[in-house]
Amino acid sequence: MLAVVSVTFDPGSILVWALIGLIAGFLASKVMTGHGKGIVADLVIGVIGAIGGGFLARSIGVTTAATSHSFIVEIVIAFAGAVILLAILRLAGFGKRRSLFR
């Protein structure tokens, strides 16, 4: 049976998603590359990682509804998704600087 999830797009929710994405993307960039990739790239990586991490967490049964610190759990899930995303991008060859004089 497929569960229907309602998502609200009010300004407060979008701001929270952006904040979680920014934190998760920045932390994942620091772990994977040793430095951040810039505010916009960290935000995009974090939001995409949060979506992927949330999907993976839901598929293995991790829920944030039962915890009292759901914001922290959401950041951890988004961080894990962002790290996985950066690892996949690194394996695919994205992010490598190519020299013209090689």
C-alpha cells in the first residue's frame, strides 16, 4: 500500500528546508572535500541530499515523528543523503578540475 504524504509549501516550511539543506550541504562538503563549495552549491547539495536521504530513511523504516529532536534527526538524514550524493558525483567524475596544460 502506498502512503500519501502531504507537503506544505508555506514560507516557513521552505525556510526550514533551506536551512536544513544549507547545514547538511555545508557539513557534507566539508567532510567530502575539506571545504565548502559555496553557499548556493551547499544549499543545492543539501536539499537534494535531504530528499534522497529522506527517501532512503523512509524505505528502511527510520522515522522522525517519534523523536523529540526531529530537527536534528532531519539534519543527520539530510547530511547522510548529501554525503552519498557527493560520493556518487565524485565517482562519476564531477567536481574534478581539469587542467588545460596536462
